Amino acid sequence: MVCALAATSCGGGGGESGDGAPARVFLSIGTAPPGGAFFVVGSALAEVLNEFGAGFGWRTTAEATSGSQENIRRLDSGELDFAMSNAAITYFAGRGGEGWDKAYPVRAVMTLAPNVALFISPAGSGVETIDDLRGQRVGVGPAGAGFEFFVGPLLAAHGVTYDDFTPLNVTQASAVDLIADGSAAAVFVGGAVPTASITQASASQDIHFIPFDEDAKQQLIEEYLFFRPATIPADTYRGQTDPFEGLDVGSMHLITSASASEELVYNVTKTLYEHRASVVERHAAGRAINPNNVVRDTGTQFHPGAIRFYQEIGIWP
């Protein structure tokens, strides 16, 4: 593990230095490219661990990465101590299916904000439903980011596949440009609500939120633990006068390796939970660190260190 580079152990602290101060323990949190919620939220978590983990000697760095898939592989190789991930991607990685070369030994530390994502199209474009995506150019997320792990099942539940349209691999910021200049008929965007890309898209043009079929939604919720209902309140975005009944397509969550020290994970979990108000000061997604949400099962086994803390405070289900 990365923390072993700077301390005598990867426990809650690294012992003491010669002057009696805690030995430095360098921790790393994998996030995603700058500009997205993972980078900002991961940076907020790192700042809180630095501010309140002085007694453990922690020096925590939020590392920009390509996202969940890279983070999971780097946890496995010992290059990262903790990481942000989408629960859908972690779900499949832990089982070794859907394109993964093996079952990766990842464990959840805490469930964070929902990833409320959907297809949007320019109003009046004629792309009103998911079935209307057929034959169109559609933005489906950055290459290598893992969007296919939740977009694929979502499309399948509606009877559509990637082969039915021309998929475009672009970032959320680029996706907004694509529908603004007509290069794409629709794009898949989202994250913590409000999502910057949707705010930007709705500010420059009238957009249509493509609805999910109710039967398809129920099928997804029953089949996969990471899908769950999610509502975007009315007036969240310009021109959105009614609530949008959508889906959490895989909450962001903090993960680690199954081999991570139980004491370290316990202390990190305790520090973030007890100082969650300081996370909120840095990003509103920190409100998800609450008794009802933080232990929510998204299909990935929790680390024993996290479970021990949640049991101690009486919120473990």
C-alpha cells in the first residue's frame, strides 16, 4: 500500500517520529479528471482527512485519474489507498464480469451522493424517448470511464443497444457542446444534483429530459442493487418546471482494497463521518454522509474496518 512508503505500518497512525510527533503517513485517494464531481468530492475528503487526521500523521493527496476503472485497478496494485468509484462499476469489478479480466477484491468504505444521470436532447429535436435514439449520434460518456456498466443495462431494459445508434465517447463538458451545435442528437449526462453539465446545457438552450419507461425502471431496480429511484426536483434546471422521476444509476462511493488495514479504514471512516459537516462546507455532496445513506448496500461488500465503526455508532443495518 502507498502508506507503507512513509510509515512503519498502515494502521491508524505510523508511530512517532524522533520528536514525539506522529510519523507521516502518506495516503492517496484516486478521483477522476478535474472538472467532474469525483475530483471535487475526493479533494474535499482529502482536505478533511488532512485537517482532522493530524494525530495520525496523515498527509492525504487526491490524485486526478481517468476515473473508476483506473482507480479499481490501482487499488489492486497497491498504487492507491482509497478511491472514488461509481457503484455500478465497482459492482461488476468485484464480480469479475462484464469486461473485467478478474474479480477485483474491492471493498466499500461509505456510500456517498447518488449519480442521477439521464439522456438529454435539444427541445424540439424529435428525440423524445430512449427508443428515438435509434439511428442517431449519441454521447455516452468518456472512453474508458466505465459509463457502459450502467448505460448498457439501462438501454437493454428499454430494448436498445449501442449497435442501434452511433455512440460518441466524450466528456460531460464536450457533450454539452455536441448538442449545442447539433453534432449529437442526445447525450448521457449526470452526477450529483445539480450537475454542472446539465446546468450549462439548459442555460444555453431549451433541453428535453428523456424519460425512463416505468417498467424498465422497475426491472433495473429489481435486478441490480446499484439502481434506485431518484427525483430531480422541479426548477433544478432552467426550464424544468416539473420534477423528473429518474434513476440513481450508481452512487459515488469511497472504496478501498480488501487487504487494507482494518485499523486504517476504521480511523478514516470515523474521521470522515464525525467531521462530515466539514465535508459539506467543501461540497454539498457531503450531505450524503448521513446515518441513512452512508451504509446503504450498493452490491459491494463493506470493509471490516468501516463495518466496525458503523456498528459502534449503531447505524449498521
